Amino acid sequence: MSSKLRLDKLLSSLGYCTRKDVAMLLREGIITHTLNLPLKSNTKVSHDEILYEGEPLDPPSGMVILMHKPIGYVCSHDDGEGRLVYDLLPERWRLRDPKISTVGRLDKETSGLLLLTDDGALLHRLTSPKHKVPKVYEATLDRPLKGDEGTIFASGTLMLNGEKTPCLPAKLEVIDPTHVKLEIVEGRYHQVRRMFAAVGNHVTALHRSSFGNLTLGDLKAGEYRLIDAQLLSD
Ligand code: URA
């Protein structure tokens, strides 16, 4: 059973309205109780007792979103940076507290599997370098492979420009001379593009197809679904 919170606190934390607005929304019949019990702003309620415009509330905190990030969207909360991945979610989710953040980032020009969560502990665990979550990227290359890239990436000795420690071993799977899959367990800035730059190539298209044991399934670019956080446990 979910714990009880003041109604005004619950609705403002889910981004529906400010705490002050709740009294008015109750008078207007926008916020109601599933069993039509009387409500006040300070009534202690559980999440599943409340309806907003006759609909159950958005998921409570502790949500994990699996998104198919399209090219052209930025993993940032800053509106000045163009189209944001948060623009693909319902507008009020931006006002939630705790805030929803991306688990690591994908570049603006990279598509694929992106996780978002409002669970700070989970976010920390999944992005910590200690927690080596394997991530698979599909890359299109500007030039055909030379042949030694797989050995170099697997060696654990590849140094990226400006970094102090080499990349951890990564697995290269060759599809054809200009198409590969690369599995990495870190999340350094622009890592895949920089790894190919370090061996004299250039990535022209990049897509993340998996994160741990999660894949996109039939999600289309721009779509998302909620997943059970348990799917991310060790
Ligand atoms: N590596 C990159 O170069 N870009 C990404 O978005 C993710 C990994």
C-alpha cells in the first residue's frame, strides 16, 4: 500500500498545480476521490485514491522511463539548447519534484535507448563508473575499418585525447567494413565518436540499441514507455 501524503503536497509534487491551487480545483470538481469521499487540501491521501479530471494520477515518484531518443533532441534541462528530450514527455512532468533526469546523456546527433528517472539513488548507481553497465552502440563509419580496431578497443590501453586513464576494454562486432556494433561499459563524453577518432576514423551515424539487458523493442523514435525499476537490478 502506498504511503499517505497531504493532497496539496501530492498534486504539486506530480506537477499538476501549485499547493495553493488545490482548494480551487477541489471546488471545481477537477480533483476528486475515487469513492467520492470529501477532500480538503490538507487531507492525507494515498496516490491511488485520487482522480484528476476523472483519471488516475500520473505514476508516483520512483519512475523509470525508457525512451527511443530521436536525432536532434538534447539531454538537457536548459530550454536555450533547442529541442529537449523532456519535450517528448507530458508537459506537467517537467514540474515534478523530485525532478526527472536522464541517466547519462546521448549526444544531440545520437539516437536510441535513453533512460530517464526521478530516482536519485538509481541514477547515481547506473551512472557510477563502478557500476559497469554494458551499452551497445551501432555506428556507421566514414571510412572502412583497417582491421586492428577490435584488438585496440579490447586491449584496455586506448587513450582518448585529454584523458588520464585508458578506456576500459570494449567489444567490437563488425557488420561490414563501415558498420559496427560496439559494446562499452563506461560513459565518457562522446566516447564512441572519440574512440573511432583515436583510430583515425569518423562516426557518421550513431544509435544506442541496448543498455544493460534493456532494448528498445518496437518503440519508435520519439516514443517512450514506463518500465519497472526492478528490470535494472543486478
Ligand atoms: N558515445 C558518443 O560518442 N555519443 C553518445 O551519445 C554516446 C556515446
